[in-house]
Amino acid sequence: MKLRTFLASAVAAAAALTVAAPAMAQSNYKSEYRLSLVLGPPTPWGMAGQIWADLVKERTQGRINIKLYPGVSLIQGDQTREFSALRQGVIDMAVGSTINWSPQVKQLNLFSLPFLMPDYAAVDALTQGEVGKEIFKTLDKAGVVPLAWGENGYREITNSKRAIEKPEDLKGMKIRVVGSPIFADMFTALGANPTQMSWADAQPALSSGAVDGQENPLFLFTVLKMHTVGQKFVTTWGYMADPLVFVVNKDIWNSWTPADQGIVRQAAVDAGKQEIVLARKGLVEAGKPLLKDIAGMGVTVTQLTPAQREVFVKATRPVYDKWKPTIGTNLVDMAEKAIAARKQ
Ligand code: X2X
């Protein structure tokens, strides 16, 4: 009788364990995962986060619930601290620009080398090829889990003073630049007066005229109506494009079941693909409709001829050469080869 009771309770306990197992895997799940971004929806960058969050929620039946924190609000807008915060667990996950993480991961300055990537095929040759894999290994070593690539985009220069056709036109112009020192080097080489500040500080600085110009992908020009803060001149010079990277904090990643890890990874890949199409919208179609929209706002849009562009390439070449060993000579060589071999 006693034995039978014992066996029965043992069976019951085992049954309870089996039932409890999937629930237990989730009991260490957080009710909300905090996703950091600089730009929120409706920018392509913000949509990258939104699409990722939506796909994950749907495919995990709500087991993983991601909330967007645009404006890098988890770190009070200080975007150059995002990578450290991610590593430390202040941030659970992020869709971040290579520029903002470059102060901690110097290899990411690769994408900021002036005029390295002449076209979108060159960007893809890097992110979708061996170079992309190499950079993911570096990010993994640096303490985060990289999952997929997205795109902020080609950063074109805008200003309130004059049309820029040659480096001399930038002379003395106060230009807001982003957080990696390579940008200060480039704008100094071109004769401008670069001022490094966060995006949060850049917007009031543009409105008040504290700075004359800035550089960012052109969708941001239209979303923010930059012509209303005096940005009357746009030059498309395509000097660099910043990819976005979808990443998760390591402890958070390890707290998920392998099945859920697979879902989150695939959702990042899918979101990245969709977002890259959004980021290029208006810039890859014949006649570049986005440039027409901007011209329609009363803005002077200058598209450099190949010869004009070449003058900027030459003027910034010393910066390229200076940064190559810092980024890693082998990595830069690998990137140059991948670009030379790209399908156009
Ligand atoms: O600060 C910028 O210019 C932005 C929004 O493009 C980045 O975060 C790199």
C-alpha cells in the first residue's frame, strides 16, 4: 500500500515535471525585452525594429515581447554608449548603426572609410559576403550576439549656406558629425569645421543655426522636413553608407530556448531584408524620385559628376590611408577585393 502510494506520487511528480518543463523555460523570460534604436518609425531604421518585434511576437506566440526604445532613450540619447550598454545588459537588444558602435569596435569604421563603397552593390558585397561574416565574428568576440544586417544608408551632405560642388565650398562650414573620430578627420581634411554631437543635440543645433550642416541618409531629410530648419542645399556625394546590425545581449540570448533563438535570428534576417528595400526606396529607381521630392521642397540638389566626386576622393585619401591599419589592413584589403569583384 505504502509502496503503491509512493509510486503513484512519484508518477504524479514526474508528470508535473513534464508539464512544468516548457513553462519553466519561460519563467526566466522577461515580460518585455528592451530594443534600442536611434531613429524610430517611420524611418526605415525604426521600421527595422518594428518589423523584427512584430515577427518575433507572432512567431513565438507572444513568448518574446519586444518594446522599441527609439532616441536611444535607455541611455539618455548618448548613442556612442549604446554598444557598452548592450554588453552590460542595460539594453537587451538593438538595431544599431556601425558608426555608433565604432568607438568600441574599431573594425566597424570600415564602412566609414571615405568613398570605399561606390554603390549599393558594393555595400551588399561587404555585408552579405565574407567581410560581413568576419565582422560578425568580431562583434561576437566583443560580447554581443549579431544576427542580421540592415541599412541606414548613404549619408549625403546638407547645409544652409551654399551648394557644395568641391571641397572649397565646405571651407569654414560648421558641420555636425557623428561619434567616430574618423568623421572629424574627414571633414577637417575637406576644410570644414566639424563638431561632434549626438543626434539628440544635432536637431536643436540645426534649428538654431549653431551648425550650418549635417550628413545623413535623405529619407531623414524628408521625414524631418529639414528645409524648414534652413537646410536649403543637398549634395549627393555617396561618401559612405552605414549598415545597421541586429544584435542581442549574450545573457538574454542564452536565456532563450534554442527554438526561440532560431525564431529571433530568422526574424532579424527577414526584417533586415525588408528594411533594406525601404532604406533604398526612391534612390534606386530611374530618376531617383526621392531627389525630385527634395528639389520640390525648394532645395538645391547637387549631384556630383564623376570628375567632381574624384576631387573629394583625392582630398580624403590621407584619411583612408591613416585609418586603414586601425581598422585592420587585412580586413580593408578583403573589403577592397570583395568590392572589386562585385556583381553590378
Ligand atoms: O546620428 C546620426 O546621424 C544617425 C541618426 O544617423 C546615427 O545614429 C548614425
